[in-house]
Amino acid sequence: MHFIKDYVRDLKCEFKGYNGKRLSRDLMAGVTVAAVALPLALAFGVSSGATAAAGLVTAIIGGVVISLLSGASFQISGPTGAMTAILVTLASKYGMQGILISCFFAGIILVAAGILKVGRIIYYIPSSVITGFTSGIAIIIALGQLDNFFGVTSEGDLAIIKVLSYFTSGFDPDFPTMGIGLAIIIIMCLWPKKWNAKVPSSLAALVFILVFNHFAGLDVAVVGEIPKTLFLADRLSLASLDPSQFWDLFVPAFSIAALAMIESLLCGASAGKMKNETINGDRELIAQGIGNILIPLFGGVPATAAIARTSVAIKAGCETRLTGVFHAVILLLSMFVLAPVMSKVPLSALAGILIVTAWRMNDWENIRFIFSHKFKTGMLKFFITMAATVVLDLTQAIIIGVAFSTFMIVVKLTDIDITIADIENERLEEIGIYIPKVSKRIRMAYLTGTIFFAVTDKLKSQLSELGNTEVLILSMRGVPVIDLSGIQALLELQQELSEEEVTVMLSSVQPKVLEELRRGGLIERIGEEHVFDSAELAIVRAQKEMEE
């Protein structure tokens, strides 16, 4: 119930003082986004293993439903390149009905995720993992367009397997088809940025190719018929929905839900900075879930928030969530008015658009930052996640990336720093402590890092070999955490040193660590009188005991 109250409250805030001027800004932003979304919707529909019409339906339904329910005022949802990487494999195994059923179940998973408040999960995924994941998806998208780009046919389910089949089954490109794809890429790359704000490069390139091919009459594969209806012939029927299919399609459905969650929340976090607005992650997941439950009932493919279209909307002056609705209405009108024209779009033209889109979707700024500063761990995370994304399932890639990141953190935690030093009179005098001559048999051991099971051997080996020492002071200011194994290691160390008549003292122990040491019995062993707030006090006490 609190979701509804928060939603109504945010709507009132969003539309407070709404007037004709703000409405015109939303409308113009909607027109601009629609110009960008139209060619992408067609392209992503085809590349998903579905149809151009399915991509268009997704953009329309997602644009209305998800925009209205979204956790922010700026999110623009529709079919995306990242999702095609999952769907094309799903389509080859289970057909269009497999996509529709998986989308429906993924929607349910997303709604549940929103209700369970897992919207913050995105903040626990390292940026280098997300960057590698995005680059991996870009590679999959680009490789998946090679058939349409060259006018050839490949074999296999995974993108990399399809490419390898060119070497085993033959590769005979169709040059007119390839020429159209190249023309699209060249136009999009050379299109001036100042023009792109008014006429997107993808739309300009598509119009040029349509006009050119109308007069040239090249015999190339085209999109085909675009039905003038929102209810496509191949759509999900609730009456024919078989619950037993859920188990066969659970992994694909979970992958779709996970990807939609990651992409939508990432889009919200990134675009939120542009508009200085914080997204409600849990409500966004519920909105995405409801949208993906409804979309297959119309025959569309899964939708997520799209960073490219969302950023275009914000830059074009988006005021409220009505921008997303207006963009969907314009796409709907285009479906009815421009269907005959869109049906003649060459598939290689859409392939060219997606290849450029794949290149641009890489987070080049973050990639340059990681490699220019030579963050070795970040580079490893990037390459491992990217490779796993290309070779394995996308969800597995994220899990592998996060698991590797966690492993690297554990490795760093095991690198505890132990510095053993003699006492220097000069340093004590600098802070006002005057001792005629501190015994060389009093030594300090500075510990920095977490003391847990993986570092106990290093701890014992370094602190057991002290030579001519009577008092060892452990300075533990740099130890934030200690576990049971760490406590046992210190107990064994104290026992060994005690047998060698070496007194152990503690200094600068953090409260939580001190509490654990007291519970483990170490403080009782060494005595409360040998625990000090500072190393200086410990040194004074050690010198006094030796003189006595």
C-alpha cells in the first residue's frame, strides 16, 4: 500500500505547476525520442529473433505503461540491444512463444523483486564488471548482425558459434546487401553532431537508404509486412499458458528479469544525475514488471529502460513522464501511417544501425579510465566479465564477474601488513616522553589489515621469529576486524612467546576487536594491565617492568 501512496505523492510533486509551456516541452521531447526509437525498435525486434513489428509494439506498450508507472519522471523504455543477446538464443530453441512466455514470467519476477525491495542490488555490482558486461553485450550484438549485414546464413545458437560456422560452412557475402550496411555505418559515423540533435543519424541514414533503394531497386532482404494493429497475430494467450512450461523457461525468464533489472536501474542512476533526480528503484522494478507482463499479450518482446533514448529525452527538454507517453503515441501513429514504408527497410540497413549502436554503447570513458590508470584488478574484472558474457549466459557472466571481484577483495584482505621495529628514543622525545635509554629488547609490531583465517599462518610465522626480545607490543590500530581463527592464532602465539619468556602487550586496539579478544580469553591471558590506549604508554610500562 505504501507503494501507491509514494507514487501518488511523487506524481503530485512532479506535476506541480504543470502548464502549457511544460506540456509543449514534453511533446517536443517525445517527438525527438520517437525519431531515435523508431529505427531502433525495428532493428531490435528483428535482431531478437522476432519481427520488426514486435519491436515496435514493445516500444509503444512499454512507452505508455512503464513510463506512467516508472520510479522516475525521465525513464524511456522499449526493446534494447542488451536484451537481444538473450532473446536470439531463446528464439532459436523455443520460437516466438518461448520469448513471450519467458517475458511474461520475467515480468512476474520483476514485480516480486520490486515488492521485496531489491532495487539497491545495482549498487553492489562493481563498475568494472558492469563495463565488461556492457562491452560483452556490444560484441554479441555486433556478431549477431553479421548474417543480415553480409546477406549470409550461419549455424549455431551462440553468436561466437555462428561466426565460427562461416569457416566451416562457407562464407559468400551478397555485395548489394553489404553495400547498404556499409552506407548506413558511414552516414551514421559522419553525421554532424549538431544535426543529430534535430535529426538522429540512424533515422537520417535509414531515410537515405530507403530513397536510394526505391530508385535503385536492389534485390535485398527487407523487413516485410508491418501489420497496422497493436495485437499481433503471434501473441501470448493466457488461456493457452501452460504453468509446466515455467520450469523449462525459468532460466531464460530469470535472465531476462536480471538483465531488465540491471539495465533499468543503471539507466535510472545514470540519467538521474543528468536531471538531478533520484530514481525509486523498487517502483521502477514494479513498473518494468507490469510492463513485461502486458507486452507479450500484444506480441511484443521484453522491454527495459534504455539509456540512449532516456538521455535523448532529457537533453530534448523532458519535463515529466508524459514524454515517454508522447513518444509511444507518435510511434503508434507511425505504425499506422508509415507501415508500407517501414516494410521496405532492408535488413542490412538495420544491421548497420545496430553495429554502430553496439560500438557506441560501450562505456568508453570508464574503459579509458581503467586502462589509462593501469588498474590491474579492474582490467581483469573487465576482461573476465566481457569474455563470460560472450561465451556464456548473461546472468552467469554477472555472477562470475561479481564472484571474481569478491575473490580479489578476499585476496587483498589476506595481504596483512606486519612491520616489526625497534623503539627509537628520538621519536619518543618528540612527543614529550623522556626515557634515558629504551631497552633494545622491547620491540613494536604494527599490524594493518583484517586478522582472519587466511592470514593466521603469516601472522604466526612473522611474529614467532623475534630473536632477542623480552617484550613484544602489538599495535593494532590498523586492525578493524578479527575472526575466531585470528583470535586462536594470537592465543597460540602468546602461548609460544610466553614459553620463551616474552611478554605480549597490546596497544591502540579498536573497541570491537578488543571485545572479541576479551571474549576469546586473550586479554585474560596477558592481563588487563598489558592493554593500552597508545603505543607510548605501552613502551613506558614495558621499560618500567624490565627495570624492576
